[in-house]
Amino acid sequence: MATKLDQLKKRLRTVYCLREASALLSWDQETGMPPGAAGARAEQLSALSEAAHDLFVADETGELLEAAGQEVQDAESEDAHLVRRCRREYRRETRLPRELVAELAEATSRAQGVWARAKAQQDFSVFAPELTRVLDLTRQVAGCQGYDEHPYDALLEGYEPGMRTSRLRPLFEGLRGRLVDLVRRVGRGPQLDDAPLRQVFEVSRQREYVQRLAGTLGYDFDRGRIDQSEHPFCISMSTRDVRITNAFDEDFLGRSVFGTLHETGHALYEQGSPERFLHGPLEGGCSMGVHESQSRLWENLVGRGRPFWVHHYPGLVATFPQQLSRFSLDDFHRAINRVQPSLVRVEADEVTYNLHIMLRFELELALLEGSLQVREIPEAWNAAMQDYLGLVPPHDGLGCLQDVHWSLGLFGYFPTYTLGNLLAAQLWEKIQSDLPSLEEDLESGNLEGLRGWLGEKVHVWGARLTPEELTRQATGRDLEPEPFLAYLEKKFGALYPA
Amino acid sequence: MATKLDQLKKRLRTVYCLREASALLSWDQETGMPPGAAGARAEQLSALSEAAHDLFVADETGELLEAAGQEVQDAESEDAHLVRRCRREYRRETRLPRELVAELAEATSRAQGVWARAKAQQDFSVFAPELTRVLDLTRQVAGCQGYDEHPYDALLEGYEPGMRTSRLRPLFEGLRGRLVDLVRRVGRGPQLDDAPLRQVFEVSRQREYVQRLAGTLGYDFDRGRIDQSEHPFCISMSTRDVRITNAFDEDFLGRSVFGTLHETGHALYEQGSPERFLHGPLEGGCSMGVHESQSRLWENLVGRGRPFWVHHYPGLVATFPQQLSRFSLDDFHRAINRVQPSLVRVEADEVTYNLHIMLRFELELALLEGSLQVREIPEAWNAAMQDYLGLVPPHDGLGCLQDVHWSLGLFGYFPTYTLGNLLAAQLWEKIQSDLPSLEEDLESGNLEGLRGWLGEKVHVWGARLTPEELTRQATGRDLEPEPFLAYLEKKFGALYPA
């Protein structure tokens, strides 16, 4: 006789397999789907998501969850963590009326198209009515899911379990002043030259290089593959099949190299999930923020550090001798760390990036609270850009229309990028103290120690812990802005001497 | 208020979208899935198929079918055809107990592995116990689904709706004697030389050539893509996304060229399904046999005919001047029509191919009737090979273990290959009479008339008609062996003069 827990796992297995199938359909859509299939694909994705949803929110799941919870004795066991995580999701999904989910799907599908048009026309007013509708439905979603303090908490919970607005505010408050100061200080000195990266780099050679690079980091090609897409991403069809994509710019080497380091960071997390979590709620990462900590750690803490390139730069020069042999390691290190306030978030450097996020966080809060109206967004956006980065977008396309997120109803998502940056630095601080030879290891191309640490402290836990538990367990304390600020101030203090 | 028919269509839409997702997972499995994902993928496919099955066989589907059937007035309307086809499938699927489906899935999954091992070891006795089990379960399936005359009918019905053993027997009877005679006659004259095809042909150039060739036939790349796989196939994720694959042999040009013509024939049928059949039971082909008629028509009736190459051979020579410029069109035409009795079905020519099928059909019948025991298969196989083709396999790997079909429980499938060959010739005869300029059109590379005829008489009907209805409507009579035999005897009489 199967236990209730076994029955629950069996049921979840089907739900997760359906979600994994959706992931493959999405991967295909971005990498090679024939253009004429777009409409049919959207219908297939919606059918899959509906089928998985219906199976998951059925009363039977709730009853099994209840009974399984009583079977599990040890509250710290894997099974207890599974039940806890699943219960949380069950509560969230069952609280949403089917009609609201359908209305939101329909509204965001339309809004996405209008957003693309508005962006091309550089005119926010085209998008405003759609955004108003999406925002209204998002407020209803928050209301259905419930919250103790702030409606934004209900949205945050979808991406960063346990995170609260009241916790984010002081975290961000602690960053703002020192980041703005650092940006200004950097702006006063002589600028770093990124000429080494801005030459013509044959795409096929870039492709070969970054594929090798991903392998060097530990990406397992037996359980993954690398393709090309318009924007790079990582997607998991289970820990047995974690794919990444590259995007190339013939005139800028940074795009493929740092994109690959970033996506490989995500992929190592997914590939590091224990086999026994396959097709279940504990597989994969524990939150968007923790996931971003893994990509950012490899992209920035490792990949924009000098030690890593002590080992790797000669190979890069050998791949592009014509372009790079006249530049020293230090030239290259400076080039990849140029700080330059810019209008577009996805192109931002380590110092300015989080100011883009804060701006969005503040606008989202104000919109949700009703203190900001949709039509007022462009003005508020431009004022904040002037405040933080000293720049004003020439038009909305490079301003408040730059991101797709709001059209998709992804309010509450942006802060996880900054949480990832903070956690990456806090993990890095701990890794440096746990692995005294880290710097020499990186300089000699030995990544074993670093991979082992991340595997043991982060990857192997899958989605068992909350982000807060994982942070405490891995670093010994709660998430703080200080490690990140100290890292930036030290690194860029040296790169941009006063 | 939605009609019952609308509700039925909505429900079927989800079922078909799930099946289409399965198709994409299968496509990916054969074209680019990381090897380590195999086990997880099998589980995903099984979850998808279970979810689609559960949704389809639910009582609600039956009730909607019943009510929708009463709403539809005109028995010849599209909606009536939809209800008819769906009812038939509903009856078949609901008659199978869930446990039997699971047992068969498990048995065939195991049998497939054992079959591959037995084939490698060239030893049928390794496979016999597994085949016995699969056959036993297949008999149970036939019993559950029911039949009037012969248990084989219940299996046939799954691939060729309406086909009966009592109809197949005389069809095949009519073929056997004249085919064996033709094989013997051909064997007496001087052999044709296929040297033109057996040279080194650079694979990348083959790839470019056959992709262009598919486009020339009318394959729509906006709703499809061509990849490489071990064995070529065509798979449809809806009429908006019909993909084919190629396989290449550097030492044999015939493999990629005729593989492409074959799969493109399948693809044109799928791409020709009307848009309004999307995600429903009327989309795609009406049976395996009719599907095979489309692939064979392009591969053989068109693609091994002289007129087609009058137009295309110069382009092929231009692609491979070093290999082909010393061979004339007639040399090439003879090379692609060499008849040679061989042990392996998939390599067989137009004349011998159907003898391979008849052999399998007769063994399947005898197995199902109990007049042949599994352990007696090798002896029966070898005796029939001697009878039909004058050859005896040196071992079971090249004999009764050559096909994967039985390990998968696909009894009743083989005859559809021959039905396709017969129908292709019968359609061709009608096309020739309806399009007097066909030969000149082919010689000048004008495929409009042919494509138009097939579109109107076959493709646009999707799965509305039974194979029998379609055959009658398109050719004015029931399926007969005569057009096929006349075509072969005329063509190979000329190629192999007595």
C-alpha cells in the first residue's frame, strides 16, 4: 500500500513533467521554431499550463498534501520540506479564481504586443491603457493571494518566498546612497578603455570559445546543450536536461563571454540538483534571487575578477590573436570593468545596475499603493534616472518602455535581480574565508574548490530551503548590503583611483 | 451559450495540444536532446500521454460526443466527420483498461531494449520471451477492442480505419505471384549499374541540395524545419509546424535524396491540412496507408521517374560535377532504379519492397491465430525469404530481428506500407488521366498541376474521410493491386528488357 506521501509524489510527478514539457516548447520557440508556428505554439503552451494547473489545484492534491503532512515526522527532513513548499504553492494557486487567471493571461498576451508597438513608436501613451488593465488585474491577484502588510508582498512571494516589502525597503535604502556616491566618484576620474572588447570578433570563433568556457566552468554537456537565441537564457527541462543559449555581437566580445558566464552560473545550479528531486517541487533553485546569485557570482565575482583571467586570458588571446595580442591582461581587466551610467538596464555595469532596479521597485510600489498613476510613469521614471544616474532618456523607448516585464504582469520580479547581486557578494565573502587559496586556485584555473563549495552549500539543497534559510545556512547570517558594497568599493576604488 | 459541439471542440483542443507537445518532445529526442536526458524524457512523454488519455476518455468527452452528434444535422458535413472520427477513437480508447495500457507500455519499453541487444547478438532466442509477452498483451488488446471476423482487424483499425484482414488477403494474393515473377524476370537480364550513386558525396553539399529540393517540391519552411537524425522521419506539431529530418551517407547519394523526397511527401500532406482543422481530430492524414501513399508518390512515382530528373539532373550535376558530369541522365535514371533482392526491408527497391511486407503480414496473422509459435519465427521467416526473394539471412539480425516494430507492439502496422504503395500508383494513374500534360510539366519542373491535384483530392480533406472513402473519391474506385502492378511491369519491363 503506497503511503499518502508516495501518492502525492506520483501526482506531482505528472504535474512537473507537464511543466517540463512546457519548458521544452518555450526553448524551441526561442531557438528554432518555424516562424509560422507562433500562434499554434501559444495555444499549445496555454493548454499545457492549464492541464498542469488543473491537475495541481484539484481537491485530491489538497487531501494528499494534508495526509502526507501528517505522515512526515521530522520537520527538517526532505519530505517535510517538500510538503512545505508544495503546500505554499497549492495555497497560492488555489486562491486564484480560474477566471482571473484567464483574464490576466489574455490581458498580458495583448499587452505584450501593444508594448512592443509602443516601444517601437517610443510612445508610452500607446501602452498606458493596457498597463492600467494589467496593473488592475495584478492588484486583484494580490488581493486573492492575501498578505499581512503590503499588497506587494503577495507578488514578491511568487518569486522570492518569504521576502517582504518591509525587509526590501531598508536593504535598498542601505544601497542607494553609497551606490550613487560610487557612481559619482567613478565619474570624476579618467574613464577606463573598453577598446579591447570593441573590435570585430568572428561569431563562429566566439561560439567555439564560449562553449569551451562553459565546459571549463563545469557545465555538463551530457545533460545540456548550447544554442543561439536573440537574448541569452537558461532553461531547465529537469536536472537531466538544462540548456543555455548564447547571443553574439560581432562588434562586442563582452556580450557572448559574460552572457555565457551568467547563463552557465544558472545552469550549474540546475544541473547540481540531486537526481532524487527529479520531476518534483524540490528540483531546481529555491528562488529567483538565489538563482540570480549563482549567475552573478560566475559572471561578476569570478568572471570580472583578475584571477580568473590570469588563467584564461592567454587562451582568449590565442583564439583572437589579431584582436587581443596587443592588449595586456590588465588592459583586458580594465575593459571588462568599465563603469558607465547608461539608460538601459540590461547593458548596465556592476555599479550602476542596482540603481536601475531600485528605480523600478519604487515605481512598482507607488503604482500598487496608488500614489502614482500609470500616466505619470514617464515623468517619474525620468526624474529618478536623473537623480540616480544623471541621465534623462531621450524618449520612452529608452526609458520606461525598455523592459517587457510589466506587460507580462511581472510586478515584484525586478527586486530579485538585486537580491541576487547582494547574495552573490555575501556568498563570495564566505567562500573567500572558507577557501584561503581561492585566489591562487582561480589564477591556476582550478575551480574544484569553488564548485565544491557552491555544490555543497547551495546546489545540493535544490528548493528545500527558503532563500532566508539558505542564506543563513551558507553564510551564517541574514542577507545584508554590506558585503556587496564593500566588494564594489574596494574593486572600483582600485580600478578608478581618486 | 456554447453548443455541445463547441464544448467538445474546446475539450479536444486541449487533448490535441498535449499530443502535439508530445510530438515536439519526440522530435527533440531524435534530433538534439542531450544523451543524459533519455530517462527523464521517457517519463515526460509518458506523463503527457497519460494526461491526454485521461482527458480524452473522461465521461464528459463521451457525453459531449453524444450530445454533439445529435446537434449535427448533415451527415456529410465536416462536423459530422469530426464526430464520427472522434467517436471511433473514443470507443477504442475507452475499451482498453488502464492496467492493460500500462502493462503494454512497460512490456514494450523493456522489449525494445532486449530487441536491440538480441539484434546486436544476432540471436532471436534472446528476444523470444519478451516478444511472447508483448504478443500476449497485444492479443488482449485486440480482445478488448473487439472485432467481427478476425482479431487482426482490431489491430489494423488502429492504423487503417475500416481495413479488414478479409480485404487485405486478396489484395496481397493478387500481388504475390506477379511480383515474384517480376523479380525473377529482372534477375535474368543484365543488372543495372548504380555506380553514379556510390561515390563520395560531401555531406554538407548533400544537405544544401536536399533542402533546396524539399523547397522545390513545395515544402513550406515558414511552417517547418529540416534537421538531421539517425533515421529520416516527418513529424507534425500541427499544420503550422511540420518538421522533417534527413539522414546522410557519404558513400551513397540515394539515401539523402530519396529520403528527402519521401519525407517531403509526408510533410506536404500535413502542411496541406486546412487551417481550421488546427488542434483537432480532422487535422493531418486520414490513415497510415494514405500517408504512405503521399510519401511514396513523391519518392517513387515522381522521384524515380525520368521526367522529374530531366529537369533536376542538371542541377544535381552542377552540385556534384566531379562525381556526376560523366554520367548521363539515363545512367542516373538506371542507377536509381536498380532492382536487387536484399535481406533488409528499408533498403528494398520498388519491386521487392512489398514482398518484405507480405512476409511480415503472413507471420503476424499466423502468430495471432496461434498457428505459428514465437520460437518458430526464424524458421518461418527464412523459408519465406527463400520463397519470395531467393535469399536466406545469414543470421537473425539480418532476418527476423531487423525491424523494431514488434518490440513496440506494432502488429498490424506493416500492411499500411503496401497499402500506401498501391494507393500511390492508383492515384498516379488518375493524375495522369486528369493531367494530360503531366509528363511535360515534370520535364520542365512545373509541379503546380500535380500539387494542385493532390491538394484538392487528398490534402485538403485532412482526416475527414476513411481511407476507403478517400480512395473512391479521388480515384473513382476501390483500392486495387492492378495500377501498381501495371506501373511496375511497364517501368521495369523497359529498364530490364528481356
